[in-house]
Amino acid sequence: MKGWNIQGIASWGLQLVVAGILLQTLFFKFTGAAESVYIFSTLGVEPWGRILSGIVELVAAILLLVPATTTVGAVLALSVMAGAIGSHLTVLGIEVMDDGGLLFGLALIVFASSTAILVLRRSEIPLIGMWLRAGSATL
């Protein structure tokens, strides 16, 4: 995705949203905030799951902001949020510690935005990009 076009602008907007959400939640994970400890204790993976999750989210946020690694960051964010959404739906519930479903909603936003980034940048995903370029050469 070279140059500034509507897809590039949309992708960067989504990248900033996803990275912003991921980076904002790191404070709570790394400081051991009560809500984070509760979540990961309920899942049976406190403290290592909380710390590992924070590290993976930090890496995803950084990758999302580097043009050459944006799609890798989006896949990583999508994967982590799939786990978060699954945890909410099977163990935690939509609302955690009277948050009104905020964390679940943020996970859905990151999941949907990461998916949209991958759709917008599909030509940059190695196998898909090769297939798209090969298909366009025959048209």
C-alpha cells in the first residue's frame, strides 16, 4: 500500500485506534490493576498470563505502527483478541467487575479493526498478495 489513498488513510486510522487501545490497556496489565488480576486469576493464568498478554499486545502495537510489519501486527492483535473474546464468552462474561462490558467492547473493536486492516492491506500479506498479483497479471 504505497502512497496516500483512501485505503491507506483508512488503514492508518484503524492502526492508530488498535495500537492506542492496546497501549492504553498495558498500564493496567503491567501494574497489576485489580481488574486485570481478577481476569487472569479467573482464567487461572495469573500473573504469567497477564504479563505475557501485555508483552504480546505491546509487540502487536509496535508492529502495527511500522509500515513494513503492519499486517503482522494486525494478525497478532486479531489473535490475542480472539482469545479475549472467547474468554469473555465462555468464562468471564460480557461484564467484568461492573465495567458495563467495556473490556469486551474494546476487544470487539480491536478484533474488527484488525480484520479491516488485513482486508485493506491484503495485497501485503505474502501468500494472498502473490495470488492477487498473479491474478491481476492475467486480466
